[in-house]
Amino acid sequence: MAALTFAHHIRLSKPSFFLHSTKTISKSKNGFVSVSSPFIRRHKSTQTIASSLLQLGGVQISKQDVVKDEPTNNVPDLIFTKLGLQLHRRDDHPLGILKNAIYEYFDSNYNNQFHKFDDLCPIVTTKQNFDDVLVPADHVSRSYNDTYYIDAETVLRCHTSAHQADLLRKGYTNFLVTGDVYRRDSIDSTHYPVFHQMEGVRVFSPNDWNDSGMDGTSYAANDLKACLEGLARHLFGAVEMRWVDSYFPFTNPSFELEIYFQEKWLEVLGCGVMEQEILKRGGKTDNVAWAFGLGLERLAMVLFDIPDIRLFWSTDKRFTSQFTKGQLGIKFKPFSKYPPCYKDMSFWINDSFTENNLCEIVRGVAGDLAEEVQLIDNFTNKKGMTSHCYRITYRSMERSLTDEEINELQGNVRDQVQSQMNVELR
């Protein structure tokens, strides 16, 4: 399940508490949630909103449904601009090419038994996102620091597993779910607040394993490993593989698949035999199932030699023209390397400081011109006050930035950090 990759991106953070808000939640015919609210966010941003109304998964979404002026909402304007772009549905985009290659494997090896979903609405309830996949109530991934909350009971999905329970209840037993997912995260070449995952689930009945000489769990685990080893060969060729035991709250036993590729071991995905409680909640008390989850960007960066995750969002023809529908693994040719600009910022932190909040402010000001935010120094003085120094790297993937632009961005970042985070600049 894609929640399996979710576990690798969460960070330790202090718990946050959320206030209930006035809202109206309605369900579309497909059972996924649409949210309306009387609140309209008054949020200053350098980003331009591309659209104020979207249609996703049969659900109409307005900007006010996602970005609200209320205490429990932490979704910035920049994130709303990514809703509806659905890079994984573009057949000539590296993510779409990879998704279709995985589809091809499952279609040819399982006689088109797997139902495919790639347009489900990314607005889900906290129950769908956390409770339905057994994420504990005190898990750090539920915090305001890690997840984009629309209100106290509604989030932008952190993983495609948010749809798993609904699909099981609707009777689907073999399915793939692909979608854009959202997490507050650091800024560097491999992390972005929006990325894409694929979830796979296969359910077995007692008739499937009764004559195998194995119990249901062993049967599902063996089938899972055979399936995913075949998928790895389909994508990467005849590579050496190894299985690593792991832990996830939603599967038992749990595994990670690694391949030896380009002279190093690469983690491909997380997977396991689904916890029985999830199946019971889906009305399948006598069944066993396996689930896997993988990050499309992670694999596409390796297969296409794409060095920076921001490039997936580029509309520059020098990037987009390099890829062709159905051609997996075309190696990206860098079209230019513009110089980086480094700016340092030091401040005394407070008890509420988190690095994710800092990165949200930097992204809100600089957008994709922010290449990296790195902690380069920290110390605590005799009074017990702690200082952090962060180096912000600004770089455009498409042009050279001027000193005037960089200085203006850094000035705005400093102002926003001081006012929003209530820290003392040094």
C-alpha cells in the first residue's frame, strides 16, 4: 500500500491539537468527500492561483474548499495550484510513462484483473487517511507539522492508501490506485510537498490457498514477493534483488524490496500482508490480502536520470520534449546548469519552531526557486537559548537569477520568518 512509503517520509515532531470548525461535508456519488465552508482565506502570497475551481474524481473543488482562513487550516496557496495538474495522467510525462509501464505489467501477468483508479479526489477525511489504515492516534504523521489539514477532520491525502478501505467495502479485490499526495516536508532535490504514489492490493479467499499446503498469510506473502520481483525485472531488467524485513502498522509481516542498480542498493517499495483488522472493516472476514506502495518520483528519478524533483513540474519544452509516450527509461539530458545563490539566515528558535514550518514559509515566498534549505550550524548559549543557522539555496532550472531578485526573496523570507514564526533574527 502507498501508506507503506508514507512511513519513510514522516519526521519526529511535537503533537499539535486541532480545533473543530464550522463546515459542511457532502459526499459525491463515488463516496469521496467534497468540503464547503463559509471561510475564505485572506493569505498573502507571491504565487498566482491558476484556477479557482477544479473538477477531480467527480467532485467539484473550489479554492475556498482547500485554503481557508481558520486556525485548523494550514494549506498554502501554492499547494492549491498543484491540485488538478495530475502529472501521473499525462502519457508523455515521466510519471505517466512509469505508471503505464506498471499497468502493462499487471495487465499482461494478471489478465486485466486489476482495476485501476487514478482520478480519485485528494480531499479525504482523517478517518480515511489515518484510522482506516490503522495509523495510531498519537502517530507523528497526524501532526499539523507533517500533514496539510483543511480542517480538523479533513486533509489532503498523505498517501493513496486513504482510498483502500472504501474500495474494499465496494467489493474490489484486485486494484491499483495512483494519485498525487501531499505532505509538509523539507526542501532539497528529492523532497517536494506534492508527489505521486501507486498503491496495489490483492485479496485472496480460502479457496486460493487451501490446496497449497500453506496458511493464508504465507500464501499471500509468497504471491506478493513473486509479483513484485516480476515488476522489478519489468522496470529495471535482470537485476539482483533482496528482501528486507520491515515494520508498518498496516501489514504483518512487512517487507521492503531492494535492487542492486547502478552499483548500489536501491529501495524500490514497501509491502506486506494486510492486517486482518483492515479486511474486517472492509467486510472481508475470511480473506487475506497483500498490499504494496511505491513512490513514482523516486523510481522515475532513477530510471530517467532526473536529478531534481522540481523538474517533474517544469513546463519548459527543453524538459517536456525529451519524453515520449511508451518509452520507459529515456535518459534526461540536462539542458543547462544555472548558478546557485546561497543566503544564510540565523535566528534564536522557540519551543514551537519546526523545520517544516520554515520550509513552508520559504516555499510560499520563493516557490520552486528554492532548491534547498539546510541547517548548517546550531548552538545553545549559557542562557539556554538555541540558535539555528540555515543556508537557503536559490536556483532556477530555466534561467539565471539576478542579485536584485535574490535579495528581494531573501528579504521577504526573513520578514515572514520573523512575523509568522515569532523568532528573533540574529
